[in-house]
Amino acid sequence: MLECREITKKYGRKTAVDQVSFCIEPGHIYAMLGPNGSGKTTLMKMAVSLVKPTSGAFYYKGQPVGVDSRREIAYMSTEPYFYNWMSAEDVGRYYQDFFEDFSMETYHALLERMELDPRTKTKAFSSGMMAKLKIAVTMARRAKVYLLDEPLNGIDLLARDEIIRSILEAANRDVALVISSHLVDELEKVVDTAIFIRESRLADVCEVEALRIMQGKSVVDRYREIYGHGGEQTC
Amino acid sequence: MEFNPALPIYLQVMTAIKREIVTGTLEMGARLPSVRELAVQYAINPNTAGRVYRELENEGICFTRRGMGTFVTEDAQKVAQLKEAMADELARQYLDGMRRLGITREEALRRLGRFSPVSVLEEKGE
């Protein structure tokens, strides 16, 4: 459904993404794993055409990504992107104006469950509240692909549980979710496929239950193999 | 629930559900959560949750009614068999663990007798 075809991205002399190819299919939850600076964010931004590849391209349903595909691909960036005078309610309206697939009803239900008051201004939000707000506004879209950049970063355990719950509730047969993280164990049970990015390159793509069944290894074990020493492909 | 991330998640959830069935927490014929609900409840991948039900069905422990959902078997004999199998498995694990410590089978069996029901519960902190 969403295909990354031989993408390279260079910033000056630095190569942020180097000849990366993979495919995202509906009905799956993917973890995009790798240390900070390995190229995960750049890849996601290219998938929603916020960044242009130096060579190669992302294709959505066979067409190069662009304005049209953004209607069906929901992207949550790491940096906060709301004006601080906005209340949580305003953020919802702002999204409603931008995206046809945004559901105010789902948004309000998510806010309520995450114990966020729609009237609160975002400038009064803690980092945990901000993380929950970003998830609520993203998951309130009825998108076909969700790209979530570090949704679990820097927030407490309970907020993490809520975020994981929202992610699982959005998952279904017609939807693909990609979650980037450098916190591997958080995603261990939630994803079915792990995409490992190492030093701008694709290091491995693993089906995680198969990894446990065939090799008795956790995603964390595989992560250590890849980033600890060498990173030879075994699955 | 605590998971061992190096063991298949579907097997661990299957065991948890089986335990609820043999202890009666889940009654015979009871409706089980939907695949989606199961995924949310255990915070696991929905495909893994689907596999849990497929495997439980293969083992005859639950069954699906079209459009109605998944239910615990109504076969009391099946549940009794399951309890037997789970008890055997625990006993096997115990004996296996003892053997690996170099403790004889006789000694392993004798050792069990030293634990009264009360002391076992106390050690678990219950």
C-alpha cells in the first residue's frame, strides 16, 4: 500500500537515508526502530512529502506521494505543531478544517478518555499531556496509514498505556500503522513487524512472532544483535 | 500481565485464557471479548489476538458462532481434560527443573511433601 522504493536523502555531504526500500501493508502494525539520528524521522517526512528524496520515491497505492495521498496518510511529528494560544478544542477545529477524514466525535471521546479538558490552552500542557493531545488529534482521523514519530517518547507509564490503547483501537484490517521509536521494549507486544534502520540504511525487516517462535528471540534481542555488533541479517 | 518477550505472545495469552477457563473465572459457554477487545485488554497486536482465538479453536477450547463472536466450549469433559493437561505440564516443568539441578526424581517428589498448603501460599505472599 505504501512503498518506499530505493530512497536516498542527502543533506549536503551527509546521507540521512541511504538506498532504503520496504513496503507497508494494511492490517499490520510496524515498529520503525533505530537509534536517534538513524534516519527514521526523515523517512516518515518523505512518506508524507514534507521532505523530498534526493533519489527514489515513496509510492502510495502505486502513485508517487503528494497532496492527494496526504488525505489518507496521517502523520504525527515529534515536534509540537500547535499554536500555544489554542485550546484542545481549537486544535480539533484546526484539524477538522484541514482533513476531511477528521472526526470531532472520535476526537472528543479520545480527549475524555485521556482526561484532557478541551478548554485548556495547549501552553498549559505538560509534555505528557501534549503527547496525548498529539495522539488524540492524529488518531481522530480515519486514515488508511498512520505514521507516528516517537509517540512514546518522554512520557509517563500511564500516558503510554493510553497511547498504546488508542493505537490498538485504530488498528484494523484496512489500516497500516508505523510507529517509530528508540524505546524498543515498549513496542514489543504491539507490533507484528519490526523495521530496523541502522546508520541511514535498512538493516532488517522482521516478523516479530516468527522471531520468537523460530529463534526464541525478542525484538530487544534482535535490536542488540543489529546495533551491538555487526548486524548480520538472519531473518 | 507480565510477558516474556522472547516467547511467542500468542502462547502466553492462550495460557492466561486457559487458566481462566479451568479455574471457572471464564464460565463454560461464556462469550469471549472480540479480537479487537482482546488486543486492547492485553495490549497486544490484533493479529496476535486473532491467532490466540484460531489456536484455541483448533484445540477445541473455544468456538465461533458466525456474527456472534467467540465462546468458551460448553463441553465439561474438554475443560476437565484441559485442566489435566495444564497440571501435567506444571508437574513436568517442576521435575524437569529439579533434574537440571541434579536432584533425583525421588528426592523431587519427597520435597513436595514438605510444603503444607499454608506455607506455599505464604511464600507467594498471599
